[in-house]
Amino acid sequence: MAKESMIRYLPALVVTISAALSGYFAAYTGLRVELAGKAEERYVSEMDIRVARLETTINERFATKDDLSEFKREVLTKLTAIETVLAQRDLSDR
């Protein structure tokens, strides 16, 4: 009689253990997916910060097209003034 009752409850026990294990693995998988999502968000946030810092560094260290145009204009103005002074000296030396 004890064997019959054990045999009767054995499938229920197996189903219960299977359900508990499947719930555990579902929760574990869900947590892994959630943590992966948070890690990805953190990675994206860190990359945004790095890109912003890089943009700031580039803006501070490198000249823009307008800066280069202004520099070119200033250099040409100074060279023209030097050429004028040298031409005047050359004329006065003759």
C-alpha cells in the first residue's frame, strides 16, 4: 500500500520539482536579460560621455574653417605690409 501511494505521488512530485526548476531558470534568465539591458544602457551612456569629451577636445585644439580663413587673411595682410615696406626701401635705396 505504501508503494502504491508513493507511485501515485511520484509523478506529482516530478511535476512539482520540474515546475520549481523551470520557474527558477525563467527568473534567472529574466534577470540576466535585465542586467544585460542595464549594462548596455550604461555602455551607451559612457560612450555618449566619451564622444562629448572628444568633441570638446576637438573644438578646443583644432581650428575651424572660419578660424583658418581669418588666420590666412591676417597672414596675407602682414605679408603685404612687409612687401610694401621692402618695396619702399628698395625704391629709396636707388
